Amino acid sequence: MNTQTRPILSMAFFLTLASSACADDWPQWLGPKRDSVWRETGILEKFPEGGPKVLWRKPVNVGYSGPAVNDGRVFVMDFVPKEPLPKNNPGKRAKAPGIERVLCLDANNGELLWKHETELTYEISYPGGPRATPTVDSGKVYTFGAEGHLTCLDAAKGTLLWSKNLPEEYKTKTAIWGYASHPLVVDDKLICVAGGDGSVAVAFDKNTGKEIWKALSAKQQGYCPPTLIEAGGTRQLLIWHAESINSLNPHTGELYWSVPLASAGGMSIATPRQLGNYLFVTGITVKAVLLKLSSDKPGAEVVWRGTPKMAVYPVNMTPFLENGHIYAVDSTGEFRCVAMEKGERIWDSFAPSTGSGKANSATAFVVKNGDRFFIASETGDLIIAKLSPQKYEEISRWKMLEPASEAFGRKVVWSHPAFANRCVYARNDREIVCVSLAK
């Protein structure tokens, strides 16, 4: 070997090592691009006998809020009740006094770095903690509590930078299931679903909390997170409230287009999903629509609306769209594959959702990595599987958490995990766990 080439080859070797060691973050709902895709490499193909290595477990209290992971820190919300929580009664509000917390943990060992606390009383159905996943951006973490307390905190120190009480400020009432829409950062704006007259969607200056614009009115604001897409050569902000799916200019709040889609009980929940020029929006009791987005300007036309024997209608999970097909859990528990163009059901399986049979509002969280998927089942199992129009192919399964929340008479895990640092970070109502998924 020419001795002059050795330094070059050595440098290339170390650069390769540095690149392979670079870890991705999961700083918000559905990951860095809000698309349910985990792009890290070097991930195990199947679980070893006895399960993957648990790096740490730390106690937390009740909550549906998923963790966010950024810059060596894990952010998660919980609720510490002052008295035993009332029994869950679907559709009935219940009072629960306690402390809503934002916790910041060291991603390497789970040690508590700081916490932020708000004392309040929940008056919602299923008062078992906050719903929304924190959003981390530019050294700040934005959290949205179940009663509409919006906070901006210094991500490193936990210092409160600004806060808003959205029901108070916009003269509205917390929806019966609580505030659940994950905050979205678009450039210099933080966009939230607030509710009220002319303020279903509100954009704040992400640094100061000053209102920039507000838009839309509806009897109920729903629970669906603000979603950013690009179509017709334009970035569009999607807001699905209880009456319609709406496209707005994210910079001004100007309405581009609106398509009626009334949700049952105000339960517009699932994140709208885009695949090419198509947009799929869905919810319980046969409320689904496939839209074709205009290619030359902001616009949409209805391709089909759901019927009882077609499509799929999840409650609180997010569908995954790929190669002309929709993968999602129906409200009765079936994990379905649906041909997107016509809404035709191709196959279904209970294996990745309930594990056995039908169940009300069943859930699973689906994240793609490479050519396979990691599915966090409501049973507490983490599953590696391949999804195709031909079949559901399970590769490996491991019990990650014990179901600790109650829903319709069964124990469930209803919190979306985070995938970062070649690990999965997941929580139930008792603990948060970090598990290595490195090959």
C-alpha cells in the first residue's frame, strides 16, 4: 500500500465509524418528520431469546403522553393524582385533583434532570393523565396538558419561558376527552388546537408566545393534531375539527379549502396521512374520506367516502400508508390492510392489536424501519413484522410493558413510544423504559 494513502483511508474509516455512531432523535409526535418512519440503521432483525437488553426503567405516574427524545434527554408528561382516580366512564366527565408534570430524564440512564409541575383539577372523561407528546425544537420543549395548559420550557434547564391557559384565553371549554393534539412547530410558529369562536387553530410566536393568527370555528375542536403537508406546490396546514377537514396557509391562517367530515362525538383524532397526491382522513363510526389533492394549487376533491364494508376506522391510532395501501386498526380491533384507491379491505388480523379478538377502541402504534415495522400493541408487546398487501407476517414479539391503564374493562397501553439512539422509549402508567434495539 502506498504510505501516502494510509492517512486518507484511516480518515475515511473513522468518518465511517462516526457516521454509523450518529444517533437520530425523536423530538415530537411520530418522529422527526411526523411520518412514523424510524430512519436509524444497525437495528436488530429479531428479538434475542429472553428479549432485548433493558437499559433502564424509571417510575412515572399516570398518562397517555408519549415520550420525546432530543439531544440526550427524554421528555414525558404524567399526572400525580391527590386521591384515587375515579373509575373510567366513557363519555362522562370526572373530577380528579392532582399535579400535571413535565419530566426531563437523562436518555442514557433515566435519571431525573428536572421537572415542571402544574397543580390543577381534571374535569374530563378518562382523567388518567395528559395526552399530547411534547414537541422539542431549538432548545425549547413545548407541552400541552389535558386541560389546555400550553407551556414553553427551556429544554436544558426546565425554566418556564412562557405559558398559556387556552380555554381561559379563548373562552372555550376543554373537550370531554381532554386536550390531546400534539403541538406543531412551523418555522417561527407554534401551532395548536385551542377551540372557541374563530380560534380552533392558533399560531403563536414560538419564542414569545405572542399570538400571530387564529382561524376556524366549530362546535367542538376535536383532538386531531395540526399536520403539515406539501401539495400543489404549497405547504398546507391541515386542521381536522369535529365538522370538517381544512387546509390553511400556515403563515397566515388563510383558508385554502375545506371538505365536510363530521366526526362521531367530536372524536376527530387520527392524524391525516398523505401518500403522493392522496390524503386519507378517518375516524370511528364509518367516518373516512380519501381526497385527491390538486397538483397545481391548494385544493382537494373527494375520491370516496367510507361505508360499513370498506375502509378502516381507527379510534386513537394513526394509519400508515404505503404502496397504495392503508394499514390501521379498526375501532373494533381488527388490524386491516385496505387498498387505498377503492377502499377495498384486503386482509385483517388481531395479532398486532388485541392479540386475540374484538375489543372496543383497540389500538396499536405502527413505525417503519427499513423494510419492516415495529408495532407497539396495546397489550404491551413490541412486535417486529412485515406488512404487505399479501399478508401480515410476524417476525418477532416481546413483552415490553405490562398494560396498566383501563379501557372498556381491559388493561391497555395507550401511549406511543419513541425510537431514538437505536433504542425504544416507552411508558405505561407506572414506568418508563429504555430498551436497546441495536443489532
